[in-house]
Amino acid sequence: MKVKRQLKWQMWVIGVVIAAVVGGGAVWLWQNPQSQASQKTAKQTVIASHPKDTKMAKKVRPVSLQHRLTHRWQTAVPTKHPKVDVAVFAPTTRQTYHYTNQSQPTTYCAASTIKVGILVQLLHQRDQGVVTLSGNDQQQAAQMIQQSDNDSADYLLFDRLGGSAALVSLYQNLGMTHSHAAPVNWGLSTTTAADQLQLLKVIFYPNHYLSSASRRYAQRLMGTVASDQAWGVSKGAQHFELKNGWLDADDAGHWAVNSVGHVVESKGARQGYLMAIYTNDDSDETSGIRLVNRIAQATNVELGK
């Protein structure tokens, strides 16, 4: 009897153990997310519940600054006439951004923006010990930049620098390969917006062509132009240094209206960005200024973000 009872007791214990193992395993399989069945079911459930998640997870490539600027410039310049050439250098990206509405390479009448080159070459020769700047020279330089006085430009270019050869030397030294100095009528010299950025760089960023004192001097003059000439690059900007140019290039209503300069986001900052805007074949001075203002405004809105 005792043997039978022991056998029954053992069989009962074994049954309980088997039930516990089987039941626990089932519970483990049901709860454990690592199980193959659970993973497959979970994956199917996610895909079924969120069929668009895989598309949404795709990385969206940001629109480049060149594309954003081009869009704004195209909006500001709706046609191929007048001719337009725009270039911007942003030191934060160390990139130059360019736009033109011409299909073929084109040079542009410089008008009075040529006076920036005259000033730079004058200061360069002073730094090299070739010339000294008298009080009269400095007064003439201030009138040339701040008031855009033509007689002052004549005096500094021909009497102090020896003529257009000084500008030819400047262009060669700075790699301005698309700029050409007119021998007598300096306003008819030709250039491109990209070339003018090379000139602006030696004024607003450290370099070996101008001393820091000469750079500060040029910056001060370009930062204090007469109020009636504070258009163009300055449009939509709080802090700027610039030089504008305007000229009836052939005395027949084909105006060149241009603006070059430097814009800073906050007072006292020196990095900022450089801008050169050239428009030729404007119907008159007023429409040319309006066009240049639209281009500058569009640029400053995008870069001033």
C-alpha cells in the first residue's frame, strides 16, 4: 500500500512540474518580445498601423543657399533686360554665390564704382612707400568716395597714380581677369560682379595687399557716404559700407547703375558679407536704382536671417 501511495505521490508531483514548465514556457513565449513569433507579429502590426512612416523617415535634403538666393534674384529680376550681374561672398561658408540673367559671359560698365579701385591702389602704393598722402590727397579721397566727386577721381588717378596703368596693375595683382581700365574715361571701364568681390575682400578682410590702417581708412569712407547715395547694397541692411555708380554710358539712355559694398548683421561686427550688383542698359537712372534696390533687398532678406 505504501509503495502504491508513494508512486501516486511521485506521479502527481511529476505532473505538477510538467504543467508548471509547459505553462511557464507559454507565458514566457507570450511575454518575451525577443521571440521570433512576437517580433514578426509586432513588425506586421507597425507596418499595418503606420504605412507612411517609412516615407516620412526619408531624409529631406535642405535647399542650398545658392538655390535660395537664385530664387530671390530671379523674382527681383523678371526679364533678361536690363543686363544684371550679382555676386555675393559669405565668409561663414567661404563661398561665392552668383547670378546673371545673361546667357553669354558679359562685362559691365563700372561707372563710379571704379573709384573704389582708385582708392585701393592709392592706399596700396602708400603702404609700399611709393606715395605719401598729403592732407589734400585725403580730402580728395573723401570727396571721391563720400560724394562720388569726379574731379577728385581725376586728380587721384591721373595726377597721383599716373593714369589707368595703375588700375591695370591693380587688376593683375588681385586676379581680376575680367576687368579692363579705360585709358581716359575711367567710368567706361568694364568689370564683373565677381571681379569686384576680389577688390572688396582686400578692404574688408585681412590680406597682404592693404595694411590694417589702410583697410580701416577705406572702410570709414565707404561707411560715411552722403545720405542721398545710401541706396543699393544698403537696402534692407542696418549696417553697411558701400560705393554706388550711375552713368548714361552712351548718352542715349543706356544707363549703368551699380552698387558694391559690405553688409554686417550687427554694429561692430566685421565679418558680414560682400555684395556686388551691376546693371547695364537701364532705361534711366531712377529705374536702375529701383532694380538695384530690389536685388539688394532680396539678398539682405536671405542672408540676414
